[in-house]
Amino acid sequence: MWRSTTEVSNEWCCGGMDCNCVSDLLLPPVPALWTPGFAFPDWAYKPESSPGSRQIQLWHFILELLQKEEYQGVIAWQGDYGEFVIKDPDEVARLWGIRKCKPHMNYDKLSRALRYYYNKRILHKTKGKRFTYKFNFSKVVLVNYPILDMANSPFFLAQNHFNGGSTAPDCSPEAIQSLFPRLPDSGRGTSLFDRGTTAPGPEGDKLRLDTFPFLSSGAPCYSKPPSLLGPYPRNPPFDYPWGFNPYLPGAFSLNNCPKLPPGSLYPSQFYPNPLQSSLSQLPHPFSSLIPPGEAGGGERGAAGQTGGTNGTAGGQPARLCLPSYPGTLSMGRTDLGNAVALVERERVEANPPGSGLSLGLAPVGLGTGNGAGRQSPTERRGGVKQDPESDSDLEITDLSDCSSENENEHEFSIGKESRLANRSQIVLDGKKGSVLPPISSLPPPVSPHPLKSLMPITPPPPSLPPSLSPSMALHERHRETETLKMIHS
DNA sequence: TCCGGAACCT
DNA sequence: AGGTTCCGGA
């Protein structure tokens, strides 16, 4: 699962001993974070058996640079979720050339290699922003995430609204596979749940977070969405759908990666964790999809580390509203709302109300830029202007943990209540009935915002069966306690 | 600055 | 397969 630093460092140039190039001298200083003993996640490497195995790929390298603080001036996360800016193209090219023993590497060639990723949908260009590219983490996650069943959704395959209506499937298994070479075929049919042989029940269904190496507890967690580091003005407090506020400390989890050694090459604070956090932050039923103990957590104590730049941290009650500014956490600006609605409809039809899983997404915002046009030459190396035309593709919001590991930590009330409500049964046991009403019963949209209609403004509807109502569960529990007291007295 | 085709390399 | 190199075009 993990690779040692030693193994890794041998790959700095040409695979090690056979290399005659000067990279030994030119290698950048060993990063402070790059301490012996930490490990690489397997998924960052191609299978050993494949040709070219263990040769670093450019996108790996990019991620690597993005992770290292000393290269923040060269390449850095910026702007939308997954978006990064090459601040010094020549330097990045030089470093890439060093790594690959290509002394004549330049940005033109490097960018050609990056363009090579477009077709694979690993990367895409952020139009209008110089030297700015964007990883497509989210699509990978979406497609890998069968509860959304996007990969099987006729809508998704045929309409592909996430990409402006292109008819080409945008989440090809190839793209996924190339992002996660170690995964089994991550296209259709991969179940996110280990149903196992046990009867359905609270423990009967477990999220297969191991399907996403970077989501499982043993893998690095990409917790800090680049967007949080972006140039947008922050005017907290914001209200976020599902009660999620990415500016809360812990919104992007650090400590939910218990096996992540300090100083990992892929430390959590630099990468988005599109799925784990997404699920755990969502109010039930979504948060319920994370099994207790895997929902991340204990990390709200990591004060201010994960981009928690506002002071609204502690104990903020969950509120279900829309982001108040068009930045960060983009979900694609096109028809995601419709997309989700369609997916939801499909699911509702397949699982009529009362019979199974009902789902939704948490479209959190629309990524845009905050400026336009070209930069002056003097801006070229310094900063990058944002372009409102920036094409942000589908994004999964990195919604973080609702830890159950440390009850002393403050939590969103929704997360707490959903646990009290024996969420696993509620959500996953097909005989228990769905938590969310069918899409048709949702209140009509009150906003032109294409996503807004999908966002429940209130906690679960009062129409829930009492046994499924979190507040009722509390009430019942309290009544039981009182009864016991009376008996004892 | 960015794009993608083409040939080529490992 | 995953680039690298070169190039013409926008």
C-alpha cells in the first residue's frame, strides 16, 4: 500500500543508478516534508508489471510539486477546486526535464504532454487563465461512485451535461483507470459497498472506501481543496448547503488519515478528498454512507490547518443554504442541477419512495474567476488573473468529516442526529424506506440557481416515520431514560 | 499562449 | 503507454 521514501527517491532521475545525467547535482533539495519513513500510496504508481512501471508520470510529478511548499512559487493550487497554476513554466519544465533526464525539456514540450492528458480527462485547461490547468479528480470519483451511478446513467453517458452537453462520455473507464491504475476496473459495476454475506443492517453495508485508495483510512487524504487557497475574497461566515462550510477547520480533513505519516509526499492538506469528505459532510442520508469510524474526523482539532480561514469554526449549527459567492467548490456551471435531478429521478423510479436509497448531490457553488483577459508581461510570473469564462468541469465538493471518533469535538448537529437515527439502516436498508422525499415532492425552486432546487432547505421532513426521525430518536431515548429513572426511584 | 497532428523514442 | 520533439495554425 505504501512505498518507502527510499524507493521513491530513486525515481528522481532516470530510475537511479543507470542515470548519467547531472540530476544528482541538480536535484532540488530534499523537501523538509520529505522525511525518511513516510510512504507513497500505491495508487500513485503504475502496476509493477506494466511497461514503464514506476516511471513517474507527469501528472504525478505535478501533484508532487504542488504538494511541496518550496515549489509554491513555481506551481501552486489556485482558483477552482483542483485547479493549479504554473507560475514559473520554465522552472517546472526544468524540473520535469531533470526528473526525466530530458535536458532540453521546455514548457512547450511539457505543455504538450499536459495536453496529452486532455483526452484522458485527467487534466483540462482552464481557459482564459494562463498556465492554469485543472485536475479532474471529481469525475473520477463520481464515476467510481456507484451510488450516484453516473457511469451507468443514460443521462450521464449520453448527455454529459457536465461538459456542456458534449455527447462524448466524459468519464471513460480509461480515464479513471489511468488515474487509479491500481484499481480494478473502475468502470461500471463496481460497488461502493461491501454488502458481504451478512444481513443488511447497521453493519451490513460498508462503503468501500478502499475502492478509492486516497479515500481510505490508510491512504493519504486529499483534504485541502485547492480552491480554498484561491484568490477569491473570503467574507465569512458563509452558508453552505448541507451545513457544510469549507472554511471551518476540519472541513477538509487532516486527521482522518490516521495512517498518514507526518510529512507524506502527498499530505492531506494539499489535495482534495472529493469523496470521503463529500459523503461525510452531507446530511443524512449522505453522511450516513460513511460507516462510523471511517467518516474521518477528530480533525477539527487541527486548528486552522486545513484552510479554515475564518473564525466561525466551533459549533456552528448546520445550515442548509447556498454559498453566497461564486467561487470555490465548483460543480460545473452547466446543468448539474438537472443532472442530479435526472439521476435522482432515475433512482427514485428504480427505488420508489419507501423502498431504498434516495440520493442527491451537494452542489455547492459555481466556480468562476474574478477577472478577465490577458495579463501584462509583468503579471506573468506573479499571479494569474481569473477568467469568468473559466471552464470548470464537474466537481465533487470536498465536504469533510462528521467524525464520530471523538465525541468531544464539535460536530454539525445534522451529522450527530443522523448517527442517532441509526443511519445505516435508514439509508441503506432497502426495506426501511427512503429518507428523502421523491424529487417530485420537493418544494419548487425558489431561485433561478440551477442547483438550488435540489438542496433541502430544512432537515428531513416531518413526514418521516417516527422511528426514522433523528429528533424523535432523541426524544424516545430521553423518554426511556426518564422511565428508567422513575422505575429505579 | 495554446492547440493538436505527426513522427519518434523508451 | 506515456511521453518527447517538432511543427503549423489560431
